[in-house]
Amino acid sequence: MTSRPAPWLSRLYLAAVAGLALTGMAQMPIFKRYYIADIPGLGWLADYYLTNKLHYGLAALLLAVLGYALARWLKDWRRRWRLTALGRARVLLLAGLAVSGGLRVLKNRPDWSFDPLTVLLVDWIHLGLAALLGLAALAAVLARCSAFVRPRD
Amino acid sequence: MPLTTNTTLSRRGFLRALGLGGLTALAPAAAQARPKGSEAELATLLDLSKCVGCGACVAACREGNAPKFPEPVKPFPTMVPARSKPEDWSDKREVDDRLTPYNWLFIQSAEVEWKGEKVTVHIPRRCLHCVNPPCANLCPWGAAGKQENGIVRINDQVCLGGAKCRDVCPWHIPQRQTGVGLYLKLLPRFGGNGVMYKCDRCFDLVARGQEPRCVTACPFGVQSIGPRPEMLERARALARDTGGFLYGAEENGGTNTFYVSPVPFDLLDAALDKGPGRPHLASVADSMADETNLAWATLLAPVAGLAAGTLGLIARGGKEDGHDK
């Protein structure tokens, strides 16, 4: 038995989250300022519209992964696996990111609008949750328990 | 809750607001949502055939909005890395032939030949207050927002001056002043560079039921303001009746500023003196069109994932469920 219920899903999750972190940071005007976009091949990081679209695409991938994991968890995985403490924390952070990101997606549509204070708070919450997820992931790696789950005894 | 220029964001206020934000995240999104471009949004109509370029609107804007103008702290923080340059207009406040942090409206003039005659057209230029504004949508810090009445505003208490709004605006309207704003209290040398400024359509007057200063100051009645659907109908009728041309109705997916000109806008655009602070008049595709389409992907993706997991569509033999072969 491996340490994860579906290693391929973990790899997809990691790819999506790493891409989201990169394209999410690219929404801030830092890659050009700090010469990172000057590195050959990384000029696209300074293109706000391109990185925003990539962020959407990667968010769709992550949401599909989360949807699949949720279905499998409810269907069978929960009988053989249990969430670790850091796993639970990251699940909550991911849920918050999905909700706040979803609100941002709605806000960007022409048929939805939110008042400026709501927009401000949703943006800050999304940014804050992303930072916390990064810290939780770092803590999990340092504690050598990066898997969200462990086998039930 | 309207944002006001004179409101400071205290720590207590921030925490209280954050609590509200948490509730917002929990509440159904529709509870605070409303459609963009609705009747609640105000739009302006500018009949360019009436504008003589007298500058009364510019003077009224500068005078009335002066209390909102930045008073930067000098010397400016030394930026790291040096690539980030300060943008300082505080010693050039008199400049009124382009957009600056101290000049939110200016008159652009174009001399063109049309139907065998030389025609000079004067165009009051400022933020068009897009229906789906990329500046507000893409600000990573939530400093720009769109009010229910269609006014797109930058919150000068929150803005860090990264100038992304200027980069993503199809007309590059917002202008930066260094040495002012929240960034001075965070990491002034390493992040942010001031505050972005642009037309706020005299939100304070509009909130009291009055008209923006540029509208009331015009001696020739160039501008009028009213509910978007009504103003759009009037703009189209004016263009139809006078054989004129319309700009702003479709640009960037639609704006809340409609210019009607006796001369085609591509001719005006070709004749304009364009550059930083001097926007173009070219046609503009919807900047957010791709995001609008991609929104469906983010909506459908979790459903697809749930369905695949429920139906066991992506099982991978012995590797699935933690079992090695």
C-alpha cells in the first residue's frame, strides 16, 4: 500500500497548485520590477492578461482534481484513509480559496458586480488564504507528512 | 458601504471589515451581486459637435477635486531595485494638456479632413468608466472597484501604486503619484510606488444626487448624464439623426461614456497626439472576453471531477486506491 490513495492525483494537484501559485503571484506587479520577467523564457510572467487566463485554466484543473477527490472520499477512500491534521487544515484552506476564487470569477463576468468593499475583502481573503496554504504546505514538507491522509489503523 | 477619500482604514476598521468579508464569503454570492450595465448605472453622453475646447470642464474638475489630490511626502523612498522609478507630478500640478494625478480630465483636439472640409474636433478625455472594468477586475489588491451607480473608483487609502490598472486599461488612464499612500507604511522601498489617480466622476456629488462638475460647468451643454440604457438610446439617436459616429458603446465590452462625433473616430484617432497620459480613440475589443468564457470552465470543472470520481471513470488499476501492483 502506498502513502497516498492515488499518486497520479497527487501529482496533478501539485502541478495545478504550483502553477496557480506562480500565475497568482504574477497578478502582482513584481516579476517585471524584480527582473524575473527579463530571464529568457519568462517574459510571459509580466503579461497580466495571459497569466490571468492561465490562472483560470489551472483553477479549473484544481477544481476538477478536488471534485474527483471529494467524490472518491465520500465513495470509498474515507473507509481506508483518514485526514492528517495538516491535511484537514489544507482542505479548509483549499475550500476557502475555491469560494473566494469563485467570487472573483463571478465579479469578472459582465453580468455580475459586487460593491467595492466586498471586492476588496474577497481579494484580501483570497491572497491571505493562498499565503496560508503555502505555509501549511511548507510545514507539511518540513514535518515529513506532506500527504493529506494516512491509512486507518 | 461607499468608499470615501477622507476615510482612513484603521486597524479596528480593517478587522471589522474582515469579519464582514468572512460573512460575505459564507453568504450566497447573489446576495450582494447585481448585473453590470443595468439601469442603476449612470452614463454620460458627450456631443462633440458642441465642444469648442474652452476648458471650463477641465478647470471645474481641477478646482472641485483639488482636495482629493495627493500631497506626497518627500524625499521619496529609494526604490529597490532601481528599475522602479518614482513618478512625481507634485511640482507640475499646472499641467493640463494630459492626464496626471492632478489633472483627471483634459481636452484633446484633432484636426481632420472630412467630406472635403477641415474640421477641428475637441474631445474631453478622462476615464470612460467601463461596464466591466479591467482595472477593477484585475487589481490584485482590491483597491479599484465599481460602484452600483457605475462609477469606477480607486481607493486612495488602499492603493499601493503598482500601476497594474494603468497597464490593463485599454486607454492607460490612471496616473501614478509616488510618495503617498499605504505603501509608505508597508515596505516602501520594495513594494508599491504610490497611489493611482483618475476621474472618480465626482462620486461625492453624485452620491448627493448632483451632477459631476464637468457636466454642470460646460457652457455649451456638451455633456449630459443619466441612466445607461436611456443615455445609450439618446446617443444612438443623436448619431443617427446627425449622421454622426458613436464611441464608447461597444468599446471594451461597453463603457459608461458615449462620445458622438460628426467625424469617424478612426480619423480622429489617426490625427490625435497620443502617448502617456494622452489616450487613443481606436476601437477596443472586450478585454475580459476570454475570462468570461473561461468562467464556464471553472464552473464545470468541479462537476466533471465529481462525476468522474462518482462513476470511477479514471481508475488506474493497481495504482489506484493506494495499492501497488
